[in-house]
Amino acid sequence: MGELNLVESPRAPHKKFGLPLPISVVSLKHYTTMSIWTPAGEHTPEPESGSPNQSGLDPSASPGGFDEEPMTEAEMAEMREMLAEVVATPVVAFLAQHAAQIHELALVHLSTASERGQVAISQAELAIDALGGIVESLGDRLGAASVPLREALAQVRVAFVQIAGEVEAQSAADAENG
């Protein structure tokens, strides 16, 4: 397989979506075809005519789907400055922020459970499990954020059990009446 190429995108997603981080785009052009080993040697299957490549990527598109306009020197300086800020920020700060956002995501889905039913419950459960994975596996390595994150995890789990029970009871009542 080809080597992984990191390409600085001239129109990086952080500018479009207001993200605080510079994002490099990974060129997957070398990963769009795979060879298969057979006793007769390597074999690269030919794509079916008229079908998109297996990766779903347009091989003629630029990496990441961004226009290839060169970055100005000011934009490059801004990217370097943002990267320096990221490097200077302890990883635990990013992890705590992401955990807090996952907690909020779980709450959003739980708050829509009366309208969306089991779909909202399963989405909230996934977010809660992800939050639990972060909080429980990292524990005290999360520093000062570990205690509030443990408390938030415990509270959202209690809310999940209560709301999931209400949704289940409503579904049972609807099935009985319907």
C-alpha cells in the first residue's frame, strides 16, 4: 500500500466550522484500491464499470474535497499559532472538554426521549457508555476534572434509567391501547 500523506488543506474545516484546531487532511488516494494475495501472487481487482470505487471517494477530487488554493503567509502564520496553542494546552483539558460535550450530547438525547422514544434512548445510551469509557478508564488521570466528571456520569446514568423506564412504560401502554 502507499504511504500516508498529510496535506495541509488551504480551506481547512476549522475555518468553515469555527473549530479551534488546525486540521490536516489525509490523502487517501493510495488507499482506494486493495490488492488480494492469492497462491498465484498479488491480484488487484478491476473495478466494475460504472460503479464508484470501493472507498466511495472520487479519485479526481482533491484531498478532503477542498479547493486547492494556496494558503497566504498570514493564514500559514495563523495555523502555526493555533498549533502552538494546541501543543501548549495539556491533553487533559481537551479530554475533559470532550467528556463534557459527550455528557451534554447524552442529555440532549434524553431530553427528546418522550418524542423520539427508543431511538433517543439508544443514542443517549451510546453517549453515556462513551462518557463512562473515558471517565472510568482514565480516572484520576483526568486531574481536577475527574470528580465533576464522575458525578456527571453518575447523574446521567440515573436519569437514563428513569427516562428509559418511562419510555418503556409508554411503549407498553401504547401497544396495549393500539
